[in-house]
Amino acid sequence: MKLVLDTNVLIASLIARGACTDLLEHCVLSHTIVASDFIFLELQRHLVGKFKYSAQEADEAIALLGSQMEIVEPKSLRQAVCRDPDDDQILATAIAGQVKCVVTGDKDLLVLRSYEGIAIISPRDFADFETLDENSRRM
């Protein structure tokens, strides 16, 4: 399955060993993770600004992540969807990558539940979504 891991999921996977780290590892092994330069720039900004990574540490983490992902150019949305334009860029990345879902902890995205046929789910709900997707492909 192709999916987007929102910047907040990637940050959580890097700064604390936990559910998001396990999710990232699973997705790298079993799925195609789609990202964009926008996601990597946002990730770098937060790692350096909020979490006090050095620029070199952030660049190394992003290079490692990027080596395991399909990088796409986000497509412009017909109109703004979210109050935060950064969230629209996540949706635009998902559309460009033709993904099945966006995994995010962002409440502004989660409230949408889906956009243009792309499911928007929390990291906690990913396992159930994955099982449903596998079952639907078997039928």
C-alpha cells in the first residue's frame, strides 16, 4: 500500500521510541511511503527549531528517511481545504503519490476523515485500516 506519514508522525518516530517508530519501521518494510520536499523541509525546520537537532543531524535523518521513500512533487489543490496551508501540502503530496491513506496526528486533518478518496487516519488506527485494505484486496 502507498501512504503518506505526516510530518508529526515522522517527528515522533525520530524523537521518542514508541508507536510512531514502530509504525515507521513497519511501513518501510511492508509499504511504500510517499513524501515530498515540502515534508522534508518542514521536518528539518521542526527538528532544528523545536527539538534542537543540529542542522547536520537533521540532514542525516532526512537523508536516511528519504532513501526509504518515494518522493513526489505535490499537486496544487483546486482550493484551500485546511485552515493551515501546510496541511494542504500534505494532502497535495498524497494526491500526487496516489496513496490510499495519510497517517497523521494532526486534528485538523483527522477531522476530514478522507479527502478525494484518500483515508486520513491516526497512527493508532493504522493497523485496523491496513487489515481492512488487505481483506478488500483478497476479495
